[in-house]
Amino acid sequence: MKPKWLIERDVFNEDVSSLIEEIYYQGFECTYLKNVKLGSDDWLSDLSRYHNDDCIIFYGSLNLAREIQKVKPWIPGTWCNFKNFFCSKYYTYFGKYLFNQNYIMMPMKEAIRRKNQLYSYFETNNLFIRPDSGAKSFTGHVIDINQLTEEELGYGFYHEDESILVVISDKKNIEKEWRFVIADKKVISGSSYKEIYDNELEVSINEEPLMWFGDNFNAWVFADKIAKNKWEPDRLYTIDICKSNNKFYLLEINSFSCSDFYNANMEPIVREASRLALQEWKEYDET
């Protein structure tokens, strides 16, 4: 038995061709899906080539990952343990590493009602607000507290729930950001993906993944320290690290199956994911 990869294309900002090429290079089967329409049954027919007892690794959108978990018993299927990627869950274990350690959580509608209290607490109009859920019911962003409305937080467009928990913190400056891939409590690959100049211009950078020195090395070491934490959301997941005022912090964690790998070295990602997938499949088959 060899793991088989199922890739949903046209999901991430970066082209996934390098991932697909590495999958083939390492001798694994790979099928990819395009323009998946979850409102129809067409996407289910695309999955029919795989048996329910196959060892499948899915990589694609959060929405498709959620649907696959409902209809397919694949092992591992998706490394996307939705309940563990709520801020209210993983902040419990990673709180001391957080960039936004000074935060408040409350229902969306309450945050809008209590604008004045939020201003008094944070002493600024510029707040960063994101959903508690890792399923990204709206995109976290900086907002002027005077413009805080339901529509600004995605209500009526991305979601229809006024009671969703939101995480609120004050705006702080970020110099650079990295994404790392963690497998079995160890950082296996990573890439910087954003550098900010003059607090205004955000520049995506395409850095050679193996040039790990200076800030890149320090970010890797910091990420690996977090990876060794006793609690982990999944056997494989991704972690975003930032640098601010010459210190490194945890921005957020996300699932392996639904995270952009940017310019990370794909060789260890494919190797380790395939190894752990087969290991999980064998463990399940023996029970």
C-alpha cells in the first residue's frame, strides 16, 4: 500500500505544481481536482476512483476538506482537525508565544455594541479582529473602531451568524512573517512569505527555502520550540511566525491539508506526510 495524494488546484495564491512534481518524483500517485462545485454531486464522482479503504492525503480548500470528512472514511484523509484550530482552543497551550497576547474574545454583536469599552481597554482606534474559528468565516484584519459593523466582519456575505466569537487585539507592527510545516513535533520545512517596509508596503518575497541563516534561522528555532509543546492540534500542521521589534512571536496555527506552503522545500513535506499517512493507515487497519 502506498499513500495517494488528492490535490485541489486553484485554491492557494501560489502554484501547487512544485508540490505535484515532488509527489510524482517520490513515486506516489496524485490526482488533482479543478473548479470543484460543492453544490452539485459532480465532485463526488471525481472521488470515485479511490476506494474507501485507500490511504489518501488531501490538500486543498477548507470547504472541500470539511465535505470529505463527512462522506469519506479515508485514513488519514484530511489533516484538518477543525475543533483544534479555534483560537479559544490552541491559545490555551500556546498563549505565552502569541503575538497578540493582550486580547479579548466576545460574540461579534457584543463587540460592535461595546465599541466604547474596547476603545477604553486598548486605548486606540485601530484594532485587529479575527474570527475564533480557524475555518476563516471572515478574514482577520485591522479596522478603525468607528467603522466596526456587522458587514465589516463578513456578516451577510461570508457568514450569517451574529454570535460567532471574535478575537480582538490592538494593532502592532510586523516586520516579517514565515510559515513552517510541523510533523510529529518537529519543523520539517518552511518559507518566509511577507516582509513589510515603512509600515505600509507589504511585499511577498520568494526566498530560497534552504538559505536558513540570520532571521530565518532564528524564526525556525522559535517555531521548533513551539512544535515541541506537549499538546499538538494534529500530527501535521502549519505555524505562522512573525518578527516585531526584534522579537519572534506566534501569529497563528493552521491545518496541514488546507495551508499554502509558499516557497517551502517540498521534498521533506511530501516525504514526511506520506510516511505518517501510511503509518496512520496501518495503525487503523490493525485495530
